[in-house]
Amino acid sequence: MQAIIPLAGKGTRVRPHTHSRPKPLLRIANRPVLQYVVDQLLEVGVTELICITGHLADQIKAYLDSEYPALEKRYIEQVEQRGTADAIRLARPHVSGPVLIVFVDTIFEADLSIIESRPEDAGIIWAKEVEDYQRFGVIVTDGEGYMERIVEKPSEPVSRLANIGVYYIRDHELMFEGIEHVMASETKLGEYFLTDAFQYMIDRGSRIFTAEVEGWWDCGKPETLLSTNREMLARLEASGHGGATPRLVRVGDGVVLEDAALGPNVSVADGSTIRRSRLRDCIVGAGSRIESCDLRDSIIGDHASVTGVTGVVSLGDHSEVAVHTRD
């Protein structure tokens, strides 16, 4: 089975961290977001990834080739980002059958194996019931759970099923026909949307089933990176796997801790050093140094240095900040 993964975005909402690192490689509980997604795809028998790349594509390729050497991969550059439909359109020459499409903005927990039990459906779209439906594109379904339409950020509660960006399309030929129809039409807000291609399919008699996920955690903003880090650390601690330690803390290999108080909700990647500091609700990258700090709700990149800071920081890779008190 093939899977298309759009990875071209610049991740502007997560700057400064995405200036030097693609958003899918930002870490949650010391694992890149992309790893959570690819591991789930492997579990359902995906044997080939079609990666739509752009921003910092060389890092995406290096990571996937290193971590998943046996997995077949194709890399296609999206030179101009014109929306989700355009991204998937680029994969058309390489898609040979039913295909999974996963946007790597979130970590999700879903039963992808249901694709085998629904051979009569043209596709499956996964969703999560939410209370704050106004923030999302929501899926309106019929009485049997099939998609009727998607409404972007509705003012009225027409549905609470948020579209999470995970799809299985069995009738891939009709989907690509729909994409071409969308690309020949006027843009919406300057973009071409993949969900409009799904609407094209439905308007021509296709049935796309809506399946709910067990869990869905956003990774698209600094505050949601921290909340998702908290959730993944809690799940690791509850399962007893992954090297989590009490107080929802995960520390990588070669980390040096001297007079350091960590937790709750702190992950520290390999090779970092923390001295005379307290950290709460923080993500710390690899090879960084933190000294004489009291930090909370902070994200610190790789090979960064923080000294004498109290409060909140958001510091990209290879950055330095120091506060020195005068005698």
C-alpha cells in the first residue's frame, strides 16, 4: 500500500524553531512528530511513501532514509505552495492503487485497519469529535456515517466532527479527477483544497465513510506542542514504556543533570546539559546547555544555550540567551 505525506509547509506558526528544522521533525517526548505517523502507517502495511517536500526537504529525506531504510520512498518537490489539492496532485503519476493520505500536523491514534473491512466504500475520512467546532473544518454526515460535506469553521454547530487530515481513498482515479476539477476552478482564500475534490467525488455518487479516532493531538503551534508533549509523556508513563521517568519526564542518552529539578512534563533530548536549574512544562532539544535557570512553558532547540533566565523562552537551534546580574 502507498501513502502520500505532504511535508512542504514552512511551519510559520512554530517559528523560530522551523527556521532551521522542518515542522514534522519537531520532537514530542523526544520523538519527531513524523516518526509517530510513519510507525502507524507501517503497522497497516504501507510499503511506499510518496513525500511531497519543500521547506528544508534535505532534512526530511535524510531522516526518513536513515530511520526507515527498507521502506520505499519517493520525494516530490512542491515548488509553489498552492494548497492541499495541489500538493496531492503532484503524486498522481506515482499512485498505482488505493492510497492513504496523511497530513503531519498532528499525532493521532486511529484504527487504520478498518480499510480492510469496508471494501464497498470509495474512501474513509477520519475525524475527532470536538467541543470547539468553530476552529475546524467539520464533517457533516448522513444517518449511516457517510460524509455529506465539510464546513470550514462553522458559526453554528452543524457538526462537531473535526477533519483531522487523515484519509484513505480507494477510488483514487476519481479523486485525481476531482483535484483537476478543483484546480481549474477559482481558488478559495488563494488555495486549492483537497476536501473540495472529495466533495466532487460525493456529488458523483461516491460514498466516503467517516471514522472517529481515539485520540488526536495538535502539533502546529508552540502551545499545542507543549500540551501534546505533556499528553505523550503521560501516556508513556502510564504504559511503562519508552523510558519515561516519574513526574512525566523523559531524558535522552548522554544527558548531564547537576542540581537540576525536572518536571512535570519535561522532555530533554540526547546530549544536553542542565545545571542548577528548574524546568516545568518544557521541551529541550539535543546538545543544549541550560544553567542557573527557572523555566516553564518553554521550547528550546538543539545546541542552544540558556543562562540565568527565569520565566518563558522560545529559542531556536544554535541560539544563545544569557541574563547576568550585576554585583
